[in-house]
Amino acid sequence: MELLQLKYFAEAAKLQSFSKVAKKYMVPPSSVSHTIAKLEKELGAQVFARNGNRIELNDYGRAFYNNISSALEKIENGKTIVNDMQNQTISLTLRQCAYSIIPMLTSFKKAFPDLKLFFPFKVIEQKGSFFIRISATPFQGDEDFISVPLFTEDILVAVPSCNPLAQKSKLTFEDIKDVPIAWFYDCPEGNGIFEYFKQNGYEPNILIGCSKDTTVGEFVKNDFGIAFYPKYSSPIGKMDGIAAVPLEGFTVKRTICASWPKEYILSEASKKFVDFGVEYFKNIEFA
């Protein structure tokens, strides 16, 4: 069984057309049909139901596709890893921390101008993928990843400057338990704050769930509520009209890590990147 047969089969399953597969690979439609026919002969069964120019997987085809699709993804990931190692390209995906990571990336570019940073538009985050992920831990699927800590940061409370809470040096649970929360997406239930609310018999009064911290900041500065945010990885605390106040009685922190799948062998370029990040944040003083 040839790899080309499997590639044509997988694309035909997605596109439901031999002619579209032929167009994608720039070959005659007859070449695709002939390759699929050879595959079906080897399997001893037809894998597509034909209806004019339209095709779709039959029961045999679905069973076959479900068993080979992950293998094809691993093959493509393997090719990408080799290209990474040859081209000195570092594939990165940023989760929840671009504000604090971009200055480090800028310094890395200056220190290693021959190495390339690549940010895939879409990355399938699963075992065997080919990227280095910069994110807060814990993260879903972390058991399949190797993680190296870069820095740890406190979770603070953003309070509108016009609110009396802004005059306090620290905020207690009693201070904030009934105040509406403009929820910052980077601080989900897993960070301990909302769990603390629930353990004390209160349901957090969440005003808005938003992935853009500056939007949440606008809600806060206009006195719609408060927000929890990571001290270094968000600009919320530096926005005009907002006071940053620490929590009293319980401390919530999060750690930003560089992580990669256990199956991924780091290239020399990627090793340099991780080592640089560790040293950078040892010496950096956040404003």
C-alpha cells in the first residue's frame, strides 16, 4: 500500500470529488481514479459510493478512514519537524500571555537573527504535533507535554479608580464577594479564585466573559465591575482609570511555561529558544 494512495483517499473522503483531488495535486482526474482503484483492489472492497461525479465514503471507507487519518497526521507532523530542524525554524503557539512574551521574542530575534519564529495560523494541539506552546499551566492535555517554567505571576484585582475599593491596600473576600465581575478569559475557574467563591457558598456574579483583556478593562474603568487578571501578562492594570489591588487571605498565582509534546524531539534552534526564555525571565524586571 503506497502513501500516495492513502493521501488521495483521505483528500477524496474530505472533498467528495476525485476531480477536486486532482486539481489540488495538479494531476489528471484519471490518475486519482486509477490510484483509488488500486487501493480498493488491495483492500478487497470498494471504499466509496459513487453517484455521478459525487462520491462519499461507504461503511468500509469510513472504517478505513478512521484508522488511517491519525497516521497520516503523524506523517505530516514528522515532515514538519524535519523541516524545522533543517530550516532552523521555531514553531510557536501563544496562549494567554502574548503581552509579556512578545518583548522576550523581540530580544530573541536580536540575539539570534538567523533563526526564524513561525506562528501557525491553526495548530491541532494533540500528541505528536510540532510546536512549542507558551501558556499558563495547568493546561488541558498537559500529561502529554514536557513543560519548562518561564515565570510565575500573581493574579490581581482590577478595580475602577472611582470605586471606594480602589482606596484599599488589599481586598478581602468579603470586599468582593457581591461585586459584579468582568471576567478576564485568562483567569478561568481552574485558577482557584472562582473555586474559592463556591467553597464559601457564593456564586460569582460574572458580568461578561471576554477573550480581549482591553475590552474587559473598559468595562472595569467605567465601573461595571471588577476583574481578575495576571499581573505581568495583561495590560489591564496599567490602563487609565483602573487601580490594581492584591488579594488578602488567599494567594492565587499562575506559571507560564514553554511546553512541547513528549514525542517531539527539540531541534537545536528550539533548544536555544527555550534556554533563552528561561534566562530572559530570570533577569527581567517586570514594570
